[in-house]
Amino acid sequence: MLNIFICEDNKTQRNIIKRYIEKTITLENYDIDIKCSTENPYEILEYIKSQEQVGLYFLDIDLNNDIDGLLLAQNIRKYDPRGFIVFITTHSELAYFTFSYLVEAMDFIIKDKPNELYRRIQQCIADAYSKYSSQSNSIHPNFTLKLPGYELIVPYDDIVYFETSQSHTIVLHTSDSVVEFNGLLKNIFSSLDNRFFRCHRSYIINKDHIETIYPKKKIIVMDNGDTCILSSKLVKELLK
């Protein structure tokens, strides 16, 4: 999931930005969550210090704090080097400084152009979401699942295993959820990277989540406690 953070000291402006973001998420059915909307830049930094997810940040430059939006962006880059940063400000003359601070901002939106504010926010979210959800993202690869009226993005790191159910559907097991959908296991496997192993015709496992392998019993215990079947023909290959 792509997380969004808003840092704006003006409550009215902050609520407008949040409302535009929520409207975009609802209209486009994005798998996006607003994690933090605040006037306090340190609140954002405290959150991302303990997380390893990519974020989209909408920052005012003048925050009436001991650090401004530019310094906040520099600190964000320390913890989220692949994040997307957007400045929303009344200070158009500061656009140049975003380059000198080397924060690689994806956009610089001027508040005094309200007709453009919503459109530009929409575009930033669309661009960030597209890049985040791309299967070619080698830094944070994701599995993208298109469900009726909804698109689910699951980081590869969170996937424990896939299995084929008795109803001829695929069940995706993550670290904290289970999702069932239509598809073929062979097509899923061809889209994944080499951390995944098809240990049986009915299972694809994430090798990073293996807890124990029992070669004689032909079973694999995953770190979520679930058990997967191991084909006798694939025991040696998996052990390698």
C-alpha cells in the first residue's frame, strides 16, 4: 500500500488538501491510505523512522516550526529514499531551492491557483501510484491484483505463499491477511522474481518466509505457521 503524508500548518488548507486526496482515492479505487495529516513535521518523521514503506508526501514549505518543508524533505529522504515529495506553497520564489536541497521533488504546486490545485494533486497521486505499483520496480517489487472495482498492491516481502483452492481459485497468503481470486498458478509464477519457488503444482512459496523444511515428510512450514506440500521431485532443488 502507498501511504500519504500531509504536513501543512494552516488547518483550513490542510483539510482542503486532505479532502482532494480522499476524493481522488475514492474515485480511482486506489490502494492508498492517508497515514498522517498534521502541522507537526516531527510527527511525520517519527512515523517513517519505524516503517520501510514508500510514501507520497504533500509538504508546505513555511511550517512555522524550527524546520521548514525543505529541511523536512531532506530528512524524509534519509528514511524513504524512494518516496515521492510534492511541495504545496504560496512561495513560488522558493521553487528553485527545492533543487538546491537535492530532494528530487516530483512537483511544486502554488496554493494561490485553486483551480489547478485539485488537478495537480490528482496527477501527482496518479503518477506516484503508477510508479509504486509497477512490476518493474526493482527496489520495492509488488504483486498487483485487480479485483472488481478495486486494485490491491501487495509488496513481495509480505507474500508468504500462493495456493490453489478446491474451488479452482488462487488464495494469496500474506503476513497478516488472506485474499482469494481467480487465476492460474502458472501465470502467477511467471510474473514473480526468484525469491519465489513452485514447490508443488498447488503451491508457490516465498523462500524468505520458510521456517522449516521436512524433506522426508515432503512438507514446508512457513513462518506464519502454515504448512505447504513439497513435491518429491523438487526436494533437492529447494534445498540448494
